[in-house]
Amino acid sequence: MSDQIDWAGNLPLYAAAIILGYLLGSIPFGLIITRIAGLGDVRRIGSGNIGATNVLRTGNKKLAALTLLLDALKGTVAVLVAAAWGPAFGIVAGFAAFLGHLFPVWLGFRGGKGVATYLGVLIALAWKAALVFAVVWIAIAYLTRYSSLAALLAAVAVPLSLFFWFGPASVAWLFTVMSVIVFFKHHANIRRLLDGNETRIGASG
């Protein structure tokens, strides 16, 4: 994928990529799925988050896995659709999908923490780095049973792997920014990790 991004040209297509990505990313699958399943509002349990980790606190592993898959796919689909217009549009749409998940207009701009959508965008833009993310996440989650810690360390590993091995620079910088945002969205988790009060994977709501 080329590092050259013509931000000034084709403004209508850039706008379309942003709108496409944001609307896809803002679909709150965790909330929709749990309501359809008769489990109520997932925001009322656990961390109050709409992501797969909090859906898992309902005790339904299948719904959590489905939430993870759909939250990732909305990032992947946004990139692949927009990339048909050119690589730069895929990058823009992927970032917009990530932001859409974090700040969905339908939920008063209070969404998830973005990890699954981050991964979905990564799969579309740099699948080898996505493997790095998966290995780090699985290893840390297995050893500690902290989903948040696994996500944070994986979010550190991804930009490093992109800069040193998998590039290109435009994608590496994109995920540097996204990783910083992931850390910001996990500020409460970081505080609980430091205090020893973070909830472990599998704990109920």
C-alpha cells in the first residue's frame, strides 16, 4: 500500500469514506445482540461497556464471540469497501469506523473501547500485524486473565511491528494514533490494574 496520501484531492470520496466508516463502526452490535437474546441492556452490567468482554459477563460465550466477530467485521468491511476507491480511502474509512465504535451517535457518543474494531481494521490493512496482535493478546490473556491488559500490550506491539517489519509508514502511524486512543479509553482499567481491582475474564456481571 502506498505511503502517498493525497488528502487535498477527491474530497467527496474522502467524505464518503468517513461517513461509510463511521456509520458501520457506530453499529452497537453488543447492545443489539444482547437485547435480541432477551438479556436486557448490556450497559447495565459489569463495566457498562457494549463490547465483547462485557457481553461475556452475561455468561453467554456465544453472544460474546458473535459480538467480537461483528465488531471486528465492521472495521474490516469499512476498509475493504472504501479501498476499492483507492488505498488512502481505506485508511480513512478504517479510522472512521474505529471512531464510530468509540463514539456512536445512536448512543449519545458513548460506545465501546474499540479493541475489536481496531483488530478488524488491522486485518484489512496489515494482516501480518494482526497476527502479532492475536498472539500477544492470547498469551497475556491466558497468563493473566485480564482482557484489558492483553489489549493494551497488543496495542503496543502492533505499531512496533508495523514500523519495524510490516509497514507501510502511513498504516504504522495510523495504528500509533489508534493505540494511543485505546490507552485513553482504558484509563479506568489501567487504574484498576494498578490497584489490583480489575475484573478478570470470565467473571460475571
